Amino acid sequence: MQGLIWNNWGPIADSAEIVYKWDSGGSVIALLTNLGPIAFVPGFILFPIIMNLFGLRYGILLGMLLTCIGAVMRIFTTSYPAATIIMYIAHFLNGLAGPASMGASTTISANWFPYNERTLATGIAGAANYMGVAISFIIGPLMVRQVNSTNITSTELSEVTTDIYHMLYVLAGVCVILFLLILVYYPSKPKYPPSITAEEQRSNFIQTFRQLLTNVSFWIIFLCYGIATGVNSAWSAFLYPNLSMNKNIEVTQVYVGWLGFYSTLAGAVSTILAGLASDRLPRFKKAFLVIGMILGGITALLFTLVCNEMIQVGNQTYFVITSTGILLTVFINSSIGIYYELSAEVGYPVPEATSTMVLTLANNIASFVFLLLAEFPQLGTSWMNWCQAIAFFIVIPLLLFTPIRYNRLNKDVNIKQAKLSIQ
């Protein structure tokens, strides 16, 4: 739900700008989207402290509460400018919950799963946020009709306003239900720990962050993850204007919505499959990432060349854009769970809540820079696709020359083998 609300307005930009009297250049929607990475900064400090002191339950509960409050606030009014101010506050609260939504996955897998299932568990939890983004691409266009801003009648304006109200009520209702479910039952950890490292007492946030500061391998992974996934996250919010550059196809909110949905759905599935494969070959995480980044870079480059009409494919334009758009998301999303687990491995004995939430800060920094540039209409949108393609090719050499030590895995495996040999 946090991911869904974060990407709520991009897929229905035309309709939202008419109802809320936002400018048609997309700067308000860009700022609303950018409040996610902006609010993430204080959140990434708050949530590791809460989870380290009080446990996973309280971190997740607070995160869902913030998203819930923000979702409920959005139904108050559509009147300008009050609605715009409320939207800014609501999206800031939702962004503040980002560390719980994106960064708690390795803590869940470490607390609840043995070492040979952790990457799969992290992949499933990590895919949930991206599934929310996927749903945002279809729930908006399906519930909110597209209207022509230059010719809209009062009746059409009333109808599209009602559509948006209905959508916001549905999203707020789901958030309230989820918050109540978490409040009733959400334990931090099982009675019996699934691994040696799961039962260890870790240092506090300040001490562990100091350990991370001197960990070169972690910061290179931080940089790679931020560049690859941060640019992609922000870029996905601008699918509509990016695709509209190609005059050979008719781009509608519905088409963009379904493309975004199928892309992110395929990406979520690939995240789980990559996690399953990585658990079978736990010491090949770096190799999985390098292969994914190479394939992602090639796909992003082809997508860019077709969108910008630098490669003409005639009647196959729809097919090429759709297939490359889906494959691009597959390659980037399949890497997310592996990035999370790799950061936990090289960061150990730093708690997973700390290493992963610091890692996800990189995603939000890159998204912030991308979305900040998007607020300047004079830059246009053609640079966005190129930025996406270049991001992959920057990451590849950084990964290739980064030394990786599987500190946590080595300890779990060695102690388990020692126990078995004694028995």
C-alpha cells in the first residue's frame, strides 16, 4: 500500500491535474512523488532505532499507521488549494513510512527463516512494495476516466471528481483494515530462532552505523543499488510522457497503466525467482547482479532508441516498447532482493534493519535527484530514458571490481557444520 500510494498520481496525471487545478507540466505530481524520497531521510534514522530497540512489530505498526493516516487525509477535499496542501502532508507521511515498507524485508527473513531460505523470503517481502506500484498503474486508469482538459464540461468534471473520490476511499479503507490486522497480530520473531545469527544480540544503531562507515564494499553496493533502482523507480512514474514521445503509437492512460502493471508484476515474480535461485547458489549473488545489470542495460538502451524514434520498427512499435518495458522491469526488480541480502552479508554484524534501511536510502537519494530535475519543464522528458539506460552501464564495472565477503552466511554454515560433526 505504501508503494501504491507513492505512485498513485502518475498513471492518472491528466485527470488529477484537471480536478485539483494543478499545472499541466506535471511539476505538482513530480513533487508529490518526490516527497517519498525526501521523507525517507528522517524515516531511515527513525525506523532502525525502533526496530533495534523494540522489535520488528513496532516498526511495521508505525509504518502502517503513517501510511494509513496519509491515505485517510487525502479524502478530505478536492478544493484548491486546500487539497494540494493536504496531499503534500499525506505524501510526506507516506514517504516517512518508506523504510518500513522497503527496508524491513531482510529483518523479516533473518528473524524467521534459515540461511538457505533468506534470499527468497527477502525477495517476496521486497516484491510487495513493487506489487503496490504495479497495482497503481491499473487501479487509477480503471477507476478514473481520462478527460480532455481543453474541452471538459461541468458534467465531465463532476464525474471525474467522483471517480477520484471513489479511488481514494478504496485505498484509505484498505489501509485502515491492514493497520487493524497488524495491530491485532504481528509478532517480531518466532519462539525458536532459525539460525545462529538470528539469536545474536547486535549493537545499537549508532555503533553499527559507525561500523558501516568504514565498510568499503557496503558503500559500493549502496552506490550500485541507488543508481540502478533509484533511477528506475522515479523513471517509472513518467512512463506516460516518455512513451508519448513516439508519434507512431497512440498512448493513453489505460495503455500506460497496463504496461506499468504487467512490467511491475513480471518484475515482482522475477524477484521471487531470483531469490529462489540465489538461495540455491548463495555465494553467487554478485554474479547474478552483474548479469542482471548487463541485460537490463541492453534492454533499456533498445527501449530508449525506439521511444525516441532513433530506431524505426514500423508496425512492431507497440510490441517492441511493451516487451522491452516489461523486460527492463524484470531485470531491475530481480536484483532487488539480492542487493538487500548482499548488503546484509557484507555489513554483518551490523543488524539487518540498519544495513538494509541505509541501503534503501540510496534508492531514495537517486529518485530525489531524478524527480528534482523533472520539476523543470524546460528540460523536457527525453533525457529520462537515456538516464535510465546509462544508470545500468555505470553500475556494471562498479560491481565487477567490488570484493564480496559472505560474513553472515559463513558463520551460520560453519557453526551448523561443526554441530553436525559433533553429533
